[in-house]
Amino acid sequence: MNPIVIDRLQHKLGYTFQQQALLLQALTHRSADSEHNERLEFLGDSILNFVIANALYQRFPLVDEGDMSRMRATLVRGGTLAEMAREFHLGECLRLGPGELKSGGFRRESILADTVEAIIGGIFLDSDIQKVGQLVLTWYAERLAEISPGEKQKDPKTRLQEYLQRLHRSLPSYLITQVSGEAHDQKFTIHCHVSGLSEPVVGSGSSRRKAEQAAAEQTLIKLELQGE
Amino acid sequence: MNPIVIDRLQHKLGYTFQQQALLLQALTHRSADSEHNERLEFLGDSILNFVIANALYQRFPLVDEGDMSRMRATLVRGGTLAEMAREFHLGECLRLGPGELKSGGFRRESILADTVEAIIGGIFLDSDIQKVGQLVLTWYAERLAEISPGEKQKDPKTRLQEYLQRLHRSLPSYLITQVSGEAHDQKFTIHCHVSGLSEPVVGSGSSRRKAEQAAAEQTLIKLELQGE
């Protein structure tokens, strides 16, 4: 891999690997090489969850466990990690197999998000939990400063349901319209039907639940745009 | 709380709190006091997940992410934590409200498991992540030495049986309700009856054994959901 690109990434991350092989592995999708990043992702995911849980615990001494959980879900979800990956210009550093090189849209987002977790796992192995914890908190500084408990953390399906109940409308229905991809890499497409919108709203994701949440989010946006 | 009981607990845990108030809070169910243990449980859960993920990562350098996930799920699930709670004689230390004092069965199991997580959160706040990590690994030493990826994970029928035994309930019964298809391509449908669920739980598969395992798995999920 181009050393200039790697240096730029390490600069953006705020961390230079002692063991460059760990960074390389973190950037390697399973489609590219058998030394891929999934084990690092497993480790990094658990570190991220702990670091963010601890940050929320310290920052919100009076907030209950449910609100902390919802805030954490917002901070660690795939969309947030993919945003962060874009801030790191991670896309240009990924090692992908030929099949994945062309992949765009949702697949791409999910690879980016997973790679951020793998990088966290790699930095931990290259240093220690304190160091990686501090670093993750600097990456999250703005998002942690902005987040607050309450309404915004409820998941989209819950918010949509509450929205419709306030209007005394019937509840939404979710239909799976398509499932594609192989067992380990499925994509679900969901149609969300609500009264008030003539057409179903489409959402997709790597699980039924994620696809439903995506569809609910889009449905809320449409209903709100429509001024209902 | 009786200081002898508390000393005995700390001896079992292998840790003496600097801040006894943290231990007291970790032992306090929400039914007993507004200073209860749910925030500590949230924190402790994330620590436990990280510590076990890291232990499995180190111990099984060649095992894939899916197997590590399954092993972790086995190690951190409520039943395992409740077992550990019993090894600590935690039951006698719980601070419960009048409604919960009488609760037995699954509720009790789940309170015990949550309290172990809260204690982990409390020890972390009282010390640091290294210290709590080392301690958790000593609690898990035997279980980590025994666990292995793949086949050897306990099958659902075994887990269901052990689950019901812990609650002193009668064992499940499995009834074949349907066999369809030709000799080489049969489908078995099984009903699993357990005390605590009013309806039998259905499972199906290409052999009687697989159908029973499927039914047992679903039954466990229902029992666990119901207990929450």
C-alpha cells in the first residue's frame, strides 16, 4: 500500500503504529486476504462500547441506564462510524477484493464502519487500553459534547410509532420485499406502509431490524416534510 | 448491612472496596432505593464484554470472529453470571425492595446476574480497568480454561435442561407433532412443553434431534424474554 496514504491516515487518526502489520491487517477486508480484519473488529467493537459507556457514565451522572444505552447506540452505530471513516479518508486505504472494489452504497458504508472498529482493535494491541481509550475520546470529542439524553436517542421505529399514536393513526406495517446476498452478507429491503403517505417508504440494511429502522427514519422525514 | 456478610463477600470477590458506598450501590436493586445499581450494571456489562473479548482473542489466535462471539455469549450470559453470583454467595448481600424479596425463579436469577455486572462496574470505578480486568479473569479462570470453539459449546437442549434445573422446575418434554416428507427428506415438527410457558414452543428440522434442538433454543429465548 502507498506509504503516503498510510502516513496521512495515521496523521488523521492521531496515532502511529509501532507494528505496521496490525494497521495493514485492520485495513484488510475478508475479500482481499485471509489475514483480514474481522477478529480485530470483534475486539475493537468491545473496546468502543466500553470507552463510550464510561464516557457517558462520567458525563451524565444523573441519567438512567436506558438513556445511556440509547446515547451509546447513537454514538457507536454504523452510520456514525462510517461518518468518522470519511473524516479519516479511510476509503482510499481499504484493502478490498475485486468483488468489493466496485461496491457502493450500503455495502461500502458497512465496510467503512467495520474498519474503524478494526483500527480500534489494532491500536489497542499496539498500545494499551488507556491509550486507545484516550484516542477514541478525541475522535468522539465533538459528538460527545453534542449528545444529550432524551427524545433524539429513541430509535426511529419507536419514534415513528409514537408520532402516529399522537395523531391517533394506525400503526405502520413493515414488509420484507427483498433479501439478497449470501448468508454472511445479506441485505434486507423493507417497505414501510403508513396512513398519510400514498407510497411505501423503502429502507435497507444488513438485518431485518436495521432495514426496518432505516425505513422508519425515512418515513418520519417524509411525514415531517409533508407537514403532518 | 451486616458487616460480616460484606466482608465475606469481598473475600470471595478477591477485592476490598476503598469506597464502600460503591459496593453498597452495586448491591442495591432498584426496588430498594433510588441509589440503585443500574448505571453500574451498564458500565460493568461493557467492561465484562471487553475483558472477555480480549481474553478470547489472546487465547484463540486462530479462531474466527463468529466462534469468538459465540464463546463470549456463553461466558457472559445471565445463567453464567448467576452461577458466579452463587459462588460468591451474593444472594445474602442483595438489597431488595419488599416486592422482590419474595421473588424466586428467573427474576431472582436475573437480579443476581445484573448485580455481578454492577459489582464489576463498581470495582472499575474504585480502581481502574487493569485491576478490574485481572480480577474478572481470575473469576473466569476455570470457565476460560474449559471453553473451546465450535462443537463443544453446549447445545440448546442441555442449556434448557440446566436452566430449568437451576430454577428447580420440572424438565421439558418434547413431543413429535408432525413428520412430513419422504424417507430421505423428512421434516420433523416438535412441541416443547415447559412449566412457565402456557403454550408449547414449536421447532422443526430434518431429524428428530435437530427439531428438538430448535424447539429448545426457541424455548430458552422465550423464557429469557419473559423474565426480563
